[in-house]
Amino acid sequence: MPKNGEARVLPIYQSTTYKYDSSEHVGKLFDLAESGFFYSRIANPTVDAVEQKIAALEGGIGAICTSSGQAASTLAVLNICNAGDHMISSAAIYGGTSNLFGVTMKKMGIEVTFVNPDASEMEIQDAFRENTKLVFTETLANPTLVVSDIEKFATLAHKNGVPLIIDNTFATPINCRPIEYGADIVVHSTSKYMDGHAVALGGVVVDSGNFNWDKGKFPGLTTPDESYHGMVYTRDCGKAAYLVKARVQLMRDLGLTPSPNNAFLLNLGLETLHLRMERHCSNALAVAKWLKINDKISWVNYPGLESNKYYPLSKKYMPNGTCGVISFGIKGGREAAVKFMDGLKLAAIVVHVADARTSVLHPASTTHRQLSDAQLVEAGVTPDLIRMSIGIEHVNDIIADLEQALACVPE
């Protein structure tokens, strides 16, 4: 909070470095004996203010911002996994994260087992191994909109002595705070709803401070780090062990640092997040209901609909709304879908979701255009599927745009 006479708006500290009066003071900073800033790859005042705000929103003890959502997921996993380790992940997660785990981290020697998020506890339990170090899922999957049973995943993770990491990007802490249901670490792509205006890439890792790392499974946290003065993070940093290691070891070495300017833009988005999420959700529900009774629409997927299979879970974990993203199918398949999208005027065709403006994408003709119709079905992307991110415009204008675009689609 600004003090008397200080700027009301968060300043941008566009500096890589900071001046101090003595070598002794700088030495204490490096020893973490005193708080402060010594290099912006590790920490920056603008970024720090945003980290504190997001940690408060999620109910965590602290947070570390990153250059992108992918960087946040990478940092969250590599902070506790080494070559030879294993992790369990829901199969219903963002495609980029799935590739990160199944391809890139595999090359690093970290194995992943993908599980059906709807599977029973017994089935998921079978995926655990002696070297399993974490469980990962998404509150609300991108783009399938599968709702995870957070308490089920938390129970299984803790039973096996490992943390639950949850990507809460689509729900945001406005609609769900996973830590309250047993999650230990929460990650976000802040490029989506938190930013809200499609202007700045970013990510964040939030630590609940609740997991006991001193269990023998996490030597990186419980034995001396020779690369950082022999620090033992659990001994020297208490509940903040995970975050401190992520900052002074991984952020130092990997440089997944956000710019102060991007943190400033993210902060502006956070100031209206609670207002925008309410509007995103009310608009999306109204659009989903309108599409459901339209003769040219074959199906609608939105967890806020009472007919949706995930409606009970969505009401349990997100009683005030889920998100603004919906998907639906148009009768007539790929050609009809393309015709519909080309007819939209208010909604834009963009490879992005979750900002203030309504946008659409037809995966079969864009991100998955190299696949045949049969291959699309195997990938869970039907030829008629439209992914729509409902913005905060007036809902009547959004529906009017849909109506005139559907009029371009032949019966």
C-alpha cells in the first residue's frame, strides 16, 4: 500500500539493479539475512507487489511471477523433480502443458503418467510409484472444460506423501481457491483472465505453505544446496522453503523472469478481475443457454449448464461461476463451422482465450488443420467444434452477432 505522499498507482521499477551503501548490506541480502532487492532476475519491486497481491487472492503464503504460464508450470515441477523422478498428471490439461510434461520433461528424465481425471481413486492410485513426486491437474481444463474433483486428487496426493499442484487459470481465485480444498501449489497463466486484456504474457506460482517437505522424498529442499551457501531450505526458510528454492536456485539459473512493465500491466488487470469474472460468467451462461435451444447447434459444452456432466462438481468448487469459455458444435460439420466463423463481426478469430473481448477459434481448420476428420475425433476435437471465449461486451450484442453469423450457415 502507498504511504503518505507516495504514488497511488504501482510504480514501474524499470531497473535491473539496485544501489546500496555498503558491501556488508549486499552480502546480507545474498545470505537472505535481510529483505531487499539486488538483481531483477531474482526479484523486482514492481513484480514483488504483484506477487503479494496474487498470493493474497489465492490464500497462499507467497508467490513467484514468471515470464509465461508455461514458465510457471515448468518452475513448479522442476523445483521438486529431478531426472529419474515420476509425476502424475490429469490427461485433461492444456495441450502445451501436456507436451511440456510428455515430451520436453521426458527428455530431462522426468516421467509422467497421464490419468483420466474422472477415474476412481483406486484407478489413480495404481499410477503412483515409489519415485512419484507430485500430482498435477487443472481446476477447469483448457479447452475441454473438465472440472477436477480437487479433494479427490488432494487426498490421493497426500496419502502418497506428495503435493498437489493445480493450474487455476480458467477459474481464477475469484471463482475457486484450490488451496481451501487441499491443493498445495497453484499455478496460473496470468496472460488470460488475470491480465484480462491480451497485452502481457505472464505466469505465477503460489505456495500454500501447507505441505510438509521434510519427508525424505524431496532432498533438494531438505539437504544443503551447495550452489547457494549450503542452505537447507526447510531448515532455514520454514514454510517458505519451496518458494525460496524456486527463486534463489531456479529463477536465478533459468531466468524465467517477467518484465516490470508486464507486472505493471498485470496489476491493472487484477484490479478489475472480480468485476470482469462476474460478467464473463453471466454472459457465457446466457450464451450457452441460447445456443442450446438453437436449431443449427448440435451440442454445447459448458459446466454452468445443469445438463452438463460436470455441473455438480462446478457447483461444489465454483458456486459463483466457472469461466467465460464455452465450446459447441454446428450442424453441417467443418464447412458450416468455417462459414459461421467467417460471418462473425463482433467476435474476433484469434489464437487466445480469456480476455475482455469475445473471440472464437475453429481448431479443425487452424491449430489442428493437418488432421483428417477421423484423426480429429481421436484427438477429442470434432470437425464441428467451435471454441468461444465470451467477453464482457453486452450479452445482447454477443448473441446478436452469433445470430447473424448463424444466418450465413445453410440449413
